[in-house]
Amino acid sequence: MSLTGSSMAGSAAKRTFEFGRTHVVRPKGKHQATVVWLHGLGDNGSSWSQLLETLPLPNIKWICPTAPTQSISLFGGFPSTAWFDVADLTEDSPSDMEGLDASAAHVANLLSTEPSDIKLGIGGFSMGSATALYSATCAVEGKFGNGNAYPVNLSAVVGLSGWLPMARTLKNKVEGSQEGVARAASLPLLLCHGKVDDVVQYNHGAKSSEVLSSTGFKKLTFKTYDSLGHYTIPEEMDEVCSWLKTHLALDGSDS
């Protein structure tokens, strides 16, 4: 359902991306924050919307889009819902910049129509986590990989069982901009990873955390779970709830 790998270069011809259905979970209390949540490879927005609706976060509006169906190199070209193409999970694997930018732009567009007094966040699982973290780097740089301006201000980013795309080039991009350094230092990130994850191995999550920290993301929290595989558990979602309450300053939190 959520098998995932790293990224693969897109074809030379410009691709079209047709995103699937978007599922929205309305806040049960006062609307204070909107979070776009991104599913893993082969999944859809509906399954996560059902889980998110059960969380004790009445002040959050959840937007759960569905990725485009596209040919996946990891599956020998077999089509699947995916935020970008993936081949394998190695640092030397080329990144599908076109797919990453298209998905990050889709997420930003979903957030751009929210009221100005609402705090904005992005979260995701597995490949959705990778897309969320890529979106965080775009927000910090102030632009997508293709040079287009990033249109929204993020207040929180959550990544579960994922990895950081474009990790090798991030440091130079952020450190080349004073604004980027300041944005990185102020953007809260929560990364969670299971130590027995057999799909996106733990070392990929740990390395992503190290790269982000060394790049200047000073408000990064990295939580590990000894017996967690490539799925989520109530303990992990409790951590997500507590973290979001604090960093989005929701009613009932101390921050």
C-alpha cells in the first residue's frame, strides 16, 4: 500500500500531472490551522483522511489530496499513485525534479486559498513525507526547484517514515541566502521513523534529520520507535498531535 523508494529522473518530454480526488476534514472547533497531509506510494487521500478525522485536534482543517497515477520506475514502469517517480533509495539515484515540483506546487496551491489568519502546515507518510520535506526546503529557499516563487508561509512540517529528496544540494542552496538561513532556523519540523522499517530504512530517516539539522533547521525534532515498521501506531500519532498543538499554538496548548 505504501511501498516507496527514492527518486528518478523524469523523461525529457514535459509531463502532465492529473491529481486525484482531494478529501477534506473540516475542523470540529475554531479553525486555527490548515494542514495538507500526503499519502504514501500507491495509496490515496481517503485512507489518511479517515485516520486524521479521529485525532483530538479540533482546530485543524485537514486537506488530503490524491497523487497522480503515473509510471513508476521502481515497479518496472507499472502505474501507481505517486507524488513523483522513484527508482531506488540511494543517494546517487537521480531526482525527479519535475514530479517533485509539480506535487509541491499542488500542495502550495491548496494552502494558498486559506484565510490569512490561519497557520499552514504540511505532513505526510513515506513518499508523502518526502514531498512534505521537499516542500519545506522550497519554502525556506523561497522558490521551487524550477525557480518559480514559493507562494505560502509554512508554520509546521511533519514527516513520518520518509526521507529528504535533493539532500546533497540543500546546504549550498540554503546557506547562499540570508533569508533562507533565517527561514530554516524558524521553521519547526517533526520527523518520526521506526527502527525496523523494511521499506524506507531507518538510516534514511536518520540521515535526512542530520542533513536538515546541519543545514540550519534548528527547530527539528527527530523521534524514533524501536519496534515500528513501515506503518504508523497510536504512540506516534499521539506525538504528532502533541507536537502540532504546541507548534501551531492551538487552543489548549501552552505555546
